[in-house]
Amino acid sequence: MLAQGKTPNVLIAAARREPVVHMPEGSESQGSVTRPVRALILENRMAVFVLDKKKHPLMPCSEKRARLLLERGRAVVVRLHPFTIRLKDRLGGETQPLRLQLDPGSRTTGIALVREDETLDPDTGEVRREAHVVWLGELTHRGAQIRDRLASRRASRRRRRTQNLRHRAPRFLNRTKPQGWLAPSLRHRLDTTLSWVARLQRLAPITSLHQELVRFDTQAMQNPEISGIDYQQGELAGYEVREYLLEKWHRTCAYCGAQGVPLQIEHIQPKSRGGSNRVSNLTLACAPCNERKGSQPIEHFLKDKPTVLHRIQAQAKTPLRDAAAVNATRWALFERLKATGLPVASSSGAQTKYNRQRLGIPKTHALDAVCVGPLEALHGWNRPTLAIKATWRGSYQRTRLDRFGFPRGYLTRRKRIHGVQTGDRVVAEVPSGKHAGNHVGRVAVRKTGSFNIQTARGVVQGISHRHCRVVQRADGYGYAIHPTLTEEARRVA
Ligand SMILES: [Zn+2]
């Protein structure tokens, strides 16, 4: 339930007097916040998660339906982000298969919830795989901050140790790491992603998972028979091969070493002389080199450059090492997703790109997640995205250090001040003074009861606790809603 149960019907309250609740950050700056919200609720077609009486997930509904249910008192608000309601009079219900799709990235992971539809083409009798987008999210990780904090802690400890123990023999490289160990910054990526998979499983009846696992599917390139019709038709195979060759030949022309120019796929032994289409016979060349070489055998074309010839022949035979094409964190995530018990499918980045370009979809992390896997048609992708930013829940360390590792000040033992904790999402209605007006955002508390609020427009400092009302408790994440991509943005992308 919502932290302050006194407002059982936040959405209606929002539309009536505290409209800040469901607003995307950044849109509350235009004077009165009371007016635009009702419009936003109608315009933003963001799915609302629905739970039954016993908190079992039902099919997500539209915002309009959620609003009607709340107005009639048939539902209560469970969470604001992601917006979830609970039906008071319903136990169980029909659900349709929902697939959670993930595109793991180093800084941001795209998350998409799609309803899969398999329609039978009446003319050909073929099965068409169509996806209806239900919900979009983007999870921003904080791997870089974790790395920096660990580095600074290491430096402080090293200083404290070496200061008094200059003569002790160094002890290092004396630890072993368990198998499957990931650096803390990478493990955090894994943990936050899995935590969101688990959260969404509690909010929606998810029946399967799909993850982008590798950048290109080497197995599918070598054995075209094993995979679907797209590979046999060659278009997707072409995508995979091209991505693979760019990586393998370091995005340079194999013959002259030119970089940053358009590169063409080039047969090392020309097809006219019996050269195959296999990846080991392909390289990349700039247009002038490709033209000059024409249909000459490579030995003839490079007879004056034996070193180049030798290098190309050696490089062509060496397959790209798996480690270069595959990311350890993604495999670890794949293994952990399988442990959820749901069926997990995987696909390649080249497939994602192929789908995105074929269906004319702009590139965002969330929409990349939508395009993961085999897909023939897509509906309703142009929706708002919930931006989820991993923050932290605070530190155990109560001593603030200066840059040399010496104590600079001490934090209070208490985390909650006047019922508010750093990281809570609050609405502050300030009646008068310098900061008069409404402010929504993440709060940072002080012992004095004078808080700072991180709004979309920046930090508002010195807001009294008396004006603050918690709308969602700190859960380790910050939230914002990215509105629908406009037609213009779509054209640019
Ligand atoms: Zn060249």
C-alpha cells in the first residue's frame, strides 16, 4: 500500500487538487499544476498495473479505465511508480500471455512488456507473430558511481595502512575470486535488472521472458538451416554477418586500412573463382579498394604487399573470439533469468537492429527491448516510458570524509526525520515565501526539519517538513516519465 494510507484515491485527488502525482517530471513548471494533469492522464497512454483483491496480478488496463475504477471506489492505489491499482471486489480473472523483454546495456537496460499475438494468415496459412506493447521502462544503473566509490574507499584505506606500516612487506595478490565472480559494478547491473523482473512479475501476469543475449548470432551464421525463415531469405543473415565483420575487421578497410569510410563486404576469394559465401571468406573493403581488386584472386591483387596478404589470410581464418562477441554480464543475467522458472528466450543484437530498421522504430533503450527477438508486426509502441534510475538507499558509514580520508563531519544515526526519509518522493505545497508553490520530487532530509527536494527543474533547498507529504516511500529508485515520442522526434530518428 501507499505509504500514507490516508489518501486512498490518489489519482482522483491528483486530478482534483494535487495533480502532481502522475505528472512527468519537467512538465510541472508551467504555473498552476492543477490544470494540466487531467489532460495528461487522458493523453498519456501508459498501462496501469492491476491487482486483484488478494494482490494477484491481472491484465494491465488503460489509464482511463483505472480512473473510472478509482472514481467509482472499486479500486485503490497501490503504487504511483509504476502506477498500480488493486481491485477491491475482484478475485482472479482471465489473463493473456505477457512477455517481458530485456535489452541489457552497460548504463541503461531497456524493459518492455508486450502481449504476444499469433494470428493465422487466411491466405497463406502462415502464423504471424505480432506484438502489442503494454508497458515501457528504462532502468538506469549506477555502476560508474559504485566503481568510483570503491576506488575512493580503497585509496583511503591504503593511505591509512601505509602511513604507519611502511616497513611491512607488501601483501597483495593473495586473494582468489570465486568462479563466476563479477565486479560489484557489474553485479549491481545484474541485481537491479533481476529485481525489476521480480517486481514486474508481481504486478503483471508475465508468462515468458526474452533477452538480447549476444551482439551477433555466430551459430546462425554458420548453420543457416538451424534457424527461421528470415535467415534462409538472407536479409537478417546479412545483418548478422555485417555486424560480425565490422567487429572482426575493426571497422577498417582490410587492404588500405582506411577508417571512418563506408565499407563494403568483400569476398577474399572472388565468387567468380569459386570463393564461398562463408564468413571466413569475407572481409571489409572501402569502395576504391573493392573496385581495384575486382575479381582478381587475392594473391594476385596483393602480390606487392606480402605482409598485408599474410595478415588478411591469417585474420580471415581466425574466428572472432567468443569473449569479444559475448558479454559476461549478459550470460550471467541469462542464467539467472532461467532460474525464475519462466521460459527464457534469447536473440542477437543484430536481430534487434534488423527489426527496428524494418519496422521504422526510433532508437531508445525501451524500444530496443520491444524489438528483441523474432517479430513481424508491432502495435502501440509510441507510448510514454517510465525512466527508472537506480539511486542508493543511503550509506552505513556515518562519518563524512575529506579527500584525504580524514573525518570531516558526522551524519545523524536517525534515518527518518519527521516521518520522512531521504529518497522518499514528496509533494510540498509551500504557501508563501521564496519557494512558494508546489514542488514534487525526491527529498533529502536534514535533522533540522528543513529539507531539500530534487525536482525536475533542480534542487529546491530549505523546504520545511510541515509542507511535505510523502507520496511514495524510498525504494532505491528515482522515477520520471518520458512522454511519447512526437512525430518530429520520430522523423529525426
Ligand atoms: Zn581501402
